[in-house]
Amino acid sequence: MTHYHYGDHLEDRTQADNLITKSEFRKILEDRQYDQFALGEVWEFDVTDFNKVDYTELLKYLGRL
């Protein structure tokens, strides 16, 4: 919304003003390069099945810090 006062509550969020589309939101993220932002190193894991994830290398790395 373009304004907020303590205690305001909007039951139906589709009635909010100043809404943007998903594609507009994605463009903002890309233009500002928020999709490139990372604090430190990024470790990616396939967590489709948590029982198959091997964190051994990550834990060794963290242990060396």
C-alpha cells in the first residue's frame, strides 16, 4: 500500500493500491542486480531428498574457518 497507519488491516490484499506484477517485480530485481547479491560464498545443494544430501565438504570448510 502507499500508506500505512498502526492498526491498519486489509482483509482483501487484491484491494491494495500500488501493486505491481510479478514481471515488474522481477525487472526491478534484475535492474538493481539483487539476483547477483551474495554475502560470502554460495554453496548449492540439491535438497530434493534431504536424506541424500552430503554436507561433508561444507562441514570441513566451516571447521577450518
